[in-house]
Amino acid sequence: MRFLAFLCLFVPLIAGAADLSKAQRAAIEDRIKPFSEVCVAGDSACGGGDVQVAAVEALPGAAKYATCSACHGAEGQGGVGPMLAGQSVDYIVGRLTSYKAGETVGAQSSLMWGQAAGLSDTDIQDLAEYVQSL
């Protein structure tokens, strides 16, 4: 019975996939491709190689940024939150300090108040320097 349900549900989908043109397949592949790459120290398959990965991981803000990456992307490319890559240390320090003080900076300030509340001044500086390195 389960096999029959499988055939009824998925065979039409698979058969329909054969009718896609090369352009349609390429468009689908583009939409589902990963938007970032996770590099592990010692993995020479990463685009930047071991030296670049090790240098970025050595920054004190790297571990603290793990929480930020959920919304801002592993490389600061943005996502739910705005793009951080390319921002200066002063900009990031100013924003995090404002959020920590409970100030409204933009539409998503309420999301950031809780994130910044527990950061020390050193944490903020470390994060800002790490973000600038992205």
C-alpha cells in the first residue's frame, strides 16, 4: 500500500522533471545552491586556504560572531539581518552600543536589544574588528 502511495505521489513529479529545459534546470540549481561555505582549519579545499581561515579564526570576535551569523550570514553577507561585510569598526561599535542602550536604530532594533544587552565593551570591540575582517 505504501509503495502504491509512493508511486501515486512521486512518479508524476519525477516524470514532470524530465520535461524541464536546460534553462529551467539551471534556474532551479541556482535557487537551491548553498549561499556560503564553511571552512575548517586544515581543510585545503576551502577557497581561501588554511592561512586565511586560521587568521580569521584567530580574532577574538570570531567565536562571538557565531550567534550573529544566524541572521547576518557566516560571511556578513546578510540574510534576515542586514549585510555587515564592508562596515567599519566605528560603525559596528556605534550600532552595538546604541542597541545595548536600548535605542531604536532601525526596523529590527527590537531583535538586537537582547543580543547586545549582554555584550561588554571589549566584546563589542572584538566583534567590530572581526566583522571588518569579513
